[in-house]
Amino acid sequence: MRIYLDFNATAPVAPEVQDAVARAMRDDFGNPSSVHAFGQRAKATLDEARSHVAALIGGDPAEIVFTSGGTESDNLSIRGAFEAARTSGRRRLVTSGIEHEAVLNTVKALTAHGAEVVTVPAGRDGIVDVDAMAAAVTPETALVSVMLANNEVGTIQPVQRIADICHQHGAWLHTDAVQAAGKIPVSVRALGVDLLAMSAHKFSGPKGIGALWIRRGVRLMSQATGGRQERNRRGGTENVPAIAGMGVAARLAREALDRDALSATARLRDRLERGILETIEGTAVNGAPDRRVPNTTNISFDGIEAESLLIALDLEGIAVSTGSACSSGTLEPSHVLRAMGLPQAFARNSLRFSLGSTTTDQEIDLVLTVMPALVTKLRRLGRTAAALR
Amino acid sequence: MRVVVAMSGGVDSSVAAGLLAEAGHDVIGLSMQLYDQRASPEAFGSCCSLDDLHDARRVAGALGFPHYILNFEREFHATVVDRFVSEYAAGRTPIPCVQCNSDLKFQTLADRAAGFGAAAVATGHYARVVFDEDGRRYRLLRGVDAGKDQSYFLFSLTQDHLAHAMFPVGHLSKTDVRKHAERLGLSVAGKPDSHEICFIPDGDTAGFVERHLPADDRTGDIVDSGGRVLGRHRGVHRLTIGQRKGLGLSTGTPMYVLKLDPADARVTVGPREELGRRDLTASRVNWIAGDPPTAPRPLTARIRHRHHDAPAIVTPDGDARAIVRFASPQMAVTPGQAVVFYDGEECVGGGWIDT
């Protein structure tokens, strides 16, 4: 039996989603821009999906632009906003150190185009420092980008308070909600954000499809110029099957949130976390335990290379993760844990467990049975190796 | 048996892994990322570039066993690169592949392998390991393919290493290895061999040393054995013993580098007949059997990977040192290189050339 505890990397595709993708591929092959009946049918599929995606975050369907995923949504948002605001003299981009690389590397790339980037730290609790944010946002700020939920430790960010700060200075707020959408109730109006990015495959939709919610009135420079698809905001024929799948995934996610299905995931997560902390010495949870998405826990193991523990667990059939993987797929010290001010060792010895709707009590039992012995063994070998050198 | 295979992405380690998998072993492929592939200004060359890591992954995928890439940047820097740079600065000519093989591939990988429940570490080296029932010990033998033999790089292995080591291609010729690669349908079957130092793909060793260990002025005098100044050089790290080209001298007879003296940046040169030496001393000597011989031992010794070994008497000299006296003069005995001892087919040990 293999146990999958890496839902923050990607979630298994829901059967209803698989069916919707196959159906759209088979029946809705028309080009949504075409005038004829084939085109109209594909357009109808598109519109239905757009409504479901908008409903997941409390937005209006007309405010949704489909993209190839979270990374493209972040790029369209940040680059599009920066280019639009540059003419008015706003060149500052403010973000946090715990953002996903899709945000960090995009703002970094814009420094070559005149952007002045300010990166605000997070506290040990994995929450972005709001006071530092208030100090960083100025009348010259074009855009602030702060994630709604962190991918590695799961902490939920004070986006609403940051939105107030932004709007005092006339800056836009973009939030990467890739790890929040489908895990917690999200309302773009309550948050007060201007732009919100999401990705379908994180909530059991297909890969290669995502969306950017753009508040009505926010003008971005298009990053993919071409045809007039997506209200002129992203050229290119729409990926109808994937969009149909995202629509169904969004509907399922909203229904699950409505019936509070995620509290079951939270209960399993808490049981896993408690079990590890109680049976394995030298373990600690990273990030504020009471301000997290319900499915994620990030735990550090003293005296262990997370890399080795991850591989040893995989050989036992248990799939977990650490920070972001780099180009070769190796693990590197987590930039998120470092931005939280945790010592270098923590950034190397922490594992992320992220659960999902298909996780069971039996799976958690098995993980809790396997882990203590594995950790003990790796610690013993690590000490022997260190002593030999 | 569960076996960890160190996979570089090349044909030798790929075939090693393939043969073990075919024999029914529970193979786990491990590759080492030795450099930050994104941040480094030095694109990686032959041994461990991103493409090579992907090649290794592809082979594992095709053969159906798990493969992981371990981040060994810190270890590689500490055990290989730093030492490489400081050796050059100290007027020696280092051979980083030995540290990489023994300290990284065997020691660190063996540590990790044990954690994964593996009983052995296999590599694609052309060498053999056999258990000597009479002597109750492991013996390291040359690879069967004399042209590819890599036992030189493995002289610092211990009995403990060898007890867990497997060299699945050591009994094969390179031609046979390529045939196996084709038979197994491996994508790397036609991949060329690597030669240069993997972390210096452009071959500019001097530039690498200068970037990692900046200094204002490295220039100095070139003198002959009598101390007469013949010219100037741009740094001892740019030269190696036996080098003739690039000295910029206009003497009548060809002059060769005889000695590098980093303390006063002095380089001594001389005609070819002064280059030969019969004696050398070595330190950090490893005897693979465990204990050093109790008396001077007639062996053959090799002073560079690409050289042939030559008859010599090796005399242990306390504390992991040895004195090597060759039967005939050897050209270009170079401090920093390894001297490796053989008894017929068996690699019995070796050390680092001091003088």
C-alpha cells in the first residue's frame, strides 16, 4: 500500500473531474470563439466552469481569467500590474519572504525593468509581519503580493489587514491563494484583495489549468497578446477540457467546504501531528498551529537530514515532502523556514505532511507505526557517521 | 538484496545499475547534485550536470527502480572543491576524483545507504572486489579492461568500504559495457566518456582557482637549478611538474617545470634529464588490507592515473607515511597526485605524494 501525504504538491484528480475532462474533450471540441453551434457549445462549457470557479472565491464570473496555472496567474498579475502602474510612477513591489517562487522570482525578474522590490519578513510563527508591511508600502507602491496560505507550513496570512494598508496608499494587493482555495472558505470581497491566483490541481482538478481573479476596475497589461479571448486579458484558444475539469473541481471543493468536510482532514492532521510529537523526541511543529489550513503540518526532526527521512519514508511507501524542490529535484534548505527566522538546521531537517480528502485513519496509523523506528535508525547512523569523520 | 547504486548518468554506472536490477537485486539509484545548478556561474560539465542527473533518472525510470538525487553541495565543497583550490595554491597538482570517490561516493553514500536498509553500495568503476578466504579480507583488483582500469581512484578505500562495495562492470570491457547498455535499451548507450574535471567543464583550472581564492599578485621568478633567473610566471597554480609549454622562456634547450615553491612564488625549471626521479615520499597512506607491511615490499607503483605502474620498493615510514624507491627514474613526480601501489592485479594501497 502506498500512502500519499503530499496534497500540497498536487492532489489526486477526482473521478467527477476525470469524467468532465473526458466529456469536454469528446463532446465540446469546438472553438469557444467560433460563431457556429460547435463553438457555442464549447463556450457554454467554459461559462459554466467560470461560474463555479468564481463561486469558490466569492467573485463574479466576469472577473475570472483562465490561465495555465498558479505560476502564470502570479506572473500575469504581478507583471501586468507593474507594467500598468509604471506609467504613473509607481515602481515599488512589496512581497514577503515566505512567498512561492512563482512570486519571488517574478518580482526579482522585474528589478531588471526598474522595479524596486521590498521583501518583508515573517515571524517564527510563519505569519507575515504586518507592521513591517505597513512600513514598506508607500505611495510609490504599485503592487503588494502576499499569499493567502503558505505552501510549506500552511499558515494563513493576515491578508485582510494588509489590504487595508495597501488601499491607504492606492496600491493593489495580489494574493497567491493556490494553497488556500478549496482548503478554507475564501471571499475576495471580505479579504479586500484586488487580484487572486489559484491552481486547479491543488484541489483535485487537472494540471496545467488555473485562474486569476481580477477585481472589476483593475487594469492589467496582458502578458499573452493575441486573440481576444478572456476579455482581451489572455490570448490563445482556451483549454476547454481542463477548464471544464477545473469547474467541476471548484464545485466539489465548494460543496466540501459547505458541509465542513475539511474538519475531518484537520482531525487526521492533528492526530498525525500529536502522534509524532508524542512518540518521537526532538520534534517540533513549524508555524502557528492555530492559524493554519486544515491539511498541513510541518515538523522538524532534530539531528536528521530531511532528505534522508523523506527517501526512507518513500521506500516504505509513504510520500511526504520538504520545502521546494530545485531544478534537479533535490531538496534544498527551505527559504520559507529561513524567512521565518528559523536556524539553518531547521531549514534542513523539516518535513511537510499534507493530507487530503482521501486520507484515512488507517494511513495515519501506519505512518505513526513506521516513523519512530525510522527516525531512531537515521539518527543513530548520522551520529556514527559524524563520529567517524 | 537491497543495493544502492551511485548513478552519474553515464553509461558505466547506468549499466552497473541495470545489471544489478537484472540479477534481481532491489536497486535504489542515487545521484549526487554537487553544485547549485541555478546559482553557479560555472555551468556544470561532464560528470554531474543537470542533464546527467536527468539521464540517470531516465535510466532508473526505464528499468523500473526508484531514483533519488541527493544534495551534496556542502559535502562536495568541503571535501573536494576547497581542498582542490588550496592544493593548487600550495604548489601541488591535486586529483579531486579520489576524494570524490572515497569520501563522497563511498563514505557519505554508505552512511545514507544504511539508513535506507541497503546492504551494499555499487558504482560504475572499472575495478573488482573479491573476498580472500585465506586471508579473511577483501582485496581490490584492477578492472579487467586495462585501458579503463579505475582502481587508482579507489586506493583510499578501507576493508569496511570494500565489505559493502560492488563494481558490477569491473569484470567487463568498455565495449561489453556499451553492448549491455544497448541490450538493456538504455538511452545513455552511446554517451561519450567524460574526462575533464567535472566542476571545471571549460578546462580553465587556473581561472577556477583564481575565482575561488583571489590574490593580488601571484607572479614570480622562473629560475634554473642554479638559481639563475630565466623569466617570470603568472602564478604557481598555473603550472604543474613536467610542464614545458606556456613558460615563455627563450632558452636553447626545452625546459620543464621541476619544482613549484609557493612561499616565494618561485618556479624551478630544467632540461628533461633533470625531470626524472627515483624517490618519493607519500603521506596519508592507506593499506587496503588494514595494517602496513612490516618490511620494505617490492611492488609496482603508479604516480598518475594515466601512467603505467613501475617496479618500486615501498617502505612504510610510521604514521601513514611511506618511502617509494623506483627501480628506474620516473618522469614528473608531482606533489598532490596519488601514488598507488599494486601487487600484480591487486591494488594494495596508496598515498599522496609529498615530495
